[in-house]
Amino acid sequence: MTLDLHHDIHHDLHGLKHDWEEHSVNPTLKKNPERKATFTTSSDIPLDRLFTPDDVALDYETDLGFPGEYPFTRGVQSTMYRGRFWTMRQYAGYASAEESNARYRYLLDQGQTGLSVAFDLPTQIGYDADDPMALGEVGKVGVSISSMKDMERLFEGIPLDKVSTSMTINAPATILLAMYIAVGKKQGVSPDKLRGTVQNDILKEYIARGTYIFPPAPSMRLITDLFAYCKTDVPHWNTISISGYHIREAGCTAVQEVAFTLANGMAYVQAAIDAGLDVDDFAPQLSFFFNAHNQFLEEVAKFRAARKLWAQVMKERFGAKNPRSWQLKFHTQTGGSTLTAQQPENNIVRVAIQALAAVMGGTQSLHTNSMDEALALPTEKAVQVALRTQQIIAHETGVCDTIDPLAGSYAVEFLTSEIVQRAEDYIGKIDAMGGALKAIEAGFINQEIQDAAYAYLKAVEKKEQVIVGVNQFATEEHDQRELLRVNPAIEQAQRQKLADLRAGRDNSKVAELKGQLEIAARGSENLMPLFITCVEHDMTLGEIAHTLRGVFGEYRPNVSI
């Protein structure tokens, strides 16, 4: 096609669209005005009444390419789900290791293809179950893991060379991974056979979630220690899951989720390079974690835009040579903050739409929230429905039979390009501040999220944003459904297990290891091998974390943020 002919076609299309508006749209508007004066996405991207080729300026090779090839807009695998489906992970963990183990076995029997571990709050911030700081929180929002013995109970009867395990743990990620490696060794599984992901993303804790322990510098050291160790010893492990999920849960927009997540990813890459690692030695083991919200087309475009942007960043900014270093591989979880306690069955529909967006956007693994999670930890029945949602999408809808099926949609391509451009603008502002950590310390990212969250809440209050069953279509409810409750006796049982552990171990060896760990923490050696030795000698999570607190100190956020 010549340039002149291309211009003529677009000129004709512009005229045809004008005629359509004059002769078809305007008479309709006189009879039936549109619902709103303007339509926008969550990121305030204006949505036109109709998108045409005039709205999309794409060079197929540079902007889209082919699946499995740069810039990966259309997917990171060349055959995507025609080869195999995404990993179906149901995030689970509560009470004791034994009870969580039973839930994992149930999920695997129901067809789940990967495990995803939720840890309780004391575990997430490095406290043992018998620490005074853990009082009343043991086993409440996840499983309580204080020692390698707990980790053994958690995976009893589950061969670690046969499953892929994701662990949502950040500040003490190195210690929990050390326990997992040690359990694998006891099962006869060498570290190089282990597959999975550890979240290990501390920057988003400073931004949105709050389960940090140490200040930024030692936290980044622990992260790069894990990168370096896994590169040689646990090569099939994803060493970090750079998370936009929690940033989105805090109230940011889709564009902000992409921008802030990738900015954090760039900070980790730079920290690893500064620590002496070659980018292509660790970048293939990086992974990401995104949210899936209700605005279907924007969410599909968001995932495509993130892949394209990350490929450009890794190739052009960091000079990565290995195509696997350019790939943005990601896990998705449906939007917890979109779930409602009112009319909880509505959440099944929300989750199905969100999960479909993740699949149409090319996710590598997926967790679907359960209908009752706005009320309590999910029951087995609710979890089964959530898992069946994924299986129905995979096996009954046909959307997995062709790759990136929404590519070429004028609306989706417009949104993809717009999200790329707007995320790049944010990244430029963050670069000008000195990077993600400086932007966090200055309060910029936090303020942007707070402003977006406030704008959304105002829209809900004014009913500009409809929440079905909440601010419209509400009903009088007398819900008597069964909810999962954690037995308070779990806490005392965990305390007793720790007392028995401490009474039966070699405490002189533990004291010796504490001294070695303190010296090593003050130095610069990689701490991962020593963490494995410590947990193998029954040193607890809290004892290791407290030793590190004595050297690294604890993070205290700037009160102005």
C-alpha cells in the first residue's frame, strides 16, 4: 500500500465517520441522550464513542511484533495457551501448618497446578508465634511459620520437585526461602530442582503494604543476595515478584500500577548491577505480580502495555542481551478491593470478568479470589468455585485457542498505546527525582496513590461509579452463610511447638550461629548459605530476624509521607 493510498483511505474514513455522526448518531441522541457526558477509564483516559483506524497509529513490527519475540506486546511465549495453560494458583494458608497442608492437598486434588502460600502477619514481619508482638495474630491472615519444622509440616506429603510454589513473603523472604530449600533437601530434592517464586519486593511495602522490617539499604542487600544465590544454586526459581497488586489495592489507577511497578523493578535491576551482578545473570529470574480489576478493556491493555514497556527498558536502558531478560512474566490476582460484603455472590461475576481479562492479557499464573473474602478467610466451597472459574475459562470459552485475540481491536490498541505513553511520563518524573526509592522517600508515589483513591471514593459517593449491590441495586440482607474462623487455640499450640523445639535442639550451636550471623551481617558476604545452615539447626525465623535487627536496625517511615 502506498502512502498516498493509505492517506486517501483515512481521509475517506474521516468523512464516512462524519456522515455517520450526522445522519445516524445525532438523531439517536435527540431521542436517547447518552448516559454520561464523558466516558473514561480508571486512569481517566477518555473513551470515545467509537474507535477507528484513525485513532491507532501502529507499526506492527515495532509496536506489536509476534508472541515470544520483542517487544512481547502479544505475549512472552510463542504459542501461549495453545501449548499449556497458565499455572492455576489459589492463594491459601491459615492457622497451623497442618491445617494449611490439608487445604493444599484439597486444592491439588481439585486440579490446582501450583501452590501459593499466605503467611500470617507475625511471620511476614519476622516474629515467632511466641513473641509478645505476635499476640492475637497467629494464624489469622495466613499460616504461622516460625521454624523449618513448621515448613516441613506445611509441605508434608507434597513433593517439592513436582509442584511450583509461590510464597507471598517480603522482608524475611531470604529466611523463608532458606527453610524451603532445607525442606527440599530433606525430601531428597536438590535446590536446582525447585520451581517457584518468592515475592521479595520490599519497595512496595514502603509504598503500600507496610510489612517491612529493615531500612532500604540492608533490605536491598538481602534481595540482591537472593538474586546471586539463586542464579547459581536455584536456577529455576523466580527471585522476586515485583508487585503492582498491593499498589492497586491501595487505590492507584491502572496507569499508575504499571508505572510504579516498573519503576520499582528498575530500582531492583540497578541495585543488582551496583552489587556487581551482570544483568543477564539475574534478569531472566525476575517476575511481576499484577492486579486485575473490573474495567475489562483497560485491564487487557494494561498487561500488554507493561510487557512492551519492560522489554524496552531492559533492552535499551540496561543493555540486556538475553531475550529472556526482556520478558515481563507475571502472576495475576483478581482485585480483592473490588469484592463486596453485600451480595457476595456478585463477587463470582466480578472475579470471572477479572480473570478473563488476565487471560486475554497473557498472564503466566493466576489466583481467583473467593466470593466470601470480603467477610472472612474463604471456605473450601468458595475456593472450589474460584478455581472452577479458571478451569471454565481454560476449557470452555475458547479464548485460549488463539494468541492475544483482542490484538487489532481499535479500542484495545488505543488503550495499550495510551497506557504506555502515560506510564512513561510517570517513569520520567520518577527518574528526575533519582529513582523509585527517592520518589518513595519524597512521598510522591504515596501522594499520587492517595489522590487516586480519594477521587475514586468521591465518585462512588456521588454514584458516578456504580458498585452493584452497594450504592445501587442494594437489598435487605440476612446472610447466614458459614464462614471460616481460625481457632484461637492455634496460637497456644504454636507456642508449645516452639517451646518443644527450643528444648530439643542444640542451643549451644544456635548461640554459635547467632554470633556468626551477626558478624556476616556486618560484612558483605552473601547471607543465603548461612541462613540455610541456621534453619537446618532449628534457629527460628524470629531469632534470625532479631539478630539482623541488631545489625541493620528497623525501618521507620518518614512521618511526612
